[in-house]
Amino acid sequence: MSDKIKHFPRGQERRERLNLRKYRVPCQITGRWLQFPQTAHALAGGDFMTIDVMTLGADDNERKVCELVLTKQDLIRMIAQVTTSA
């Protein structure tokens, strides 16, 4: 039996699935990401969420840049309006 352990590279798909499980949406260019809450708070006017804009600090610890309070409905409507260019 070999004492060498063969590590398989982690693919992009796996990384994306793990991020979604952690309620993260990564920036495709920088090391930043959006951190979504597990639940939205239902109030008159919509389902409100506090979404954190996160980055890694100089010490490689997660750091919050700022937070956004948005409604789930506004996000869904905006995404539906965005078109994809060729």
C-alpha cells in the first residue's frame, strides 16, 4: 500500500457549489464577494435582506467592506431586466 496521497484539484464547479452553500456570490475579478443571509425578514413592502460586501484583509481574515439593505423582490426584478451582450 502506498503512503502517498493523491489530491485531486478542486474544480470551478465545486468551488461555486461550496460558495452557494455558504450564501456567497464571488466577484469574478477581485477577491471580494457578496455574503447573503440565510433568511430574509418579511416587512411591509418586501422581504428585506442585509447583504455584506466582503473581502480578505491583509491578515487573510474575512473583512466586511460595507453592507446593503435590499429587498429580495428588487434583486429578482433587476436580474430579470439585465440583458446579456454577444
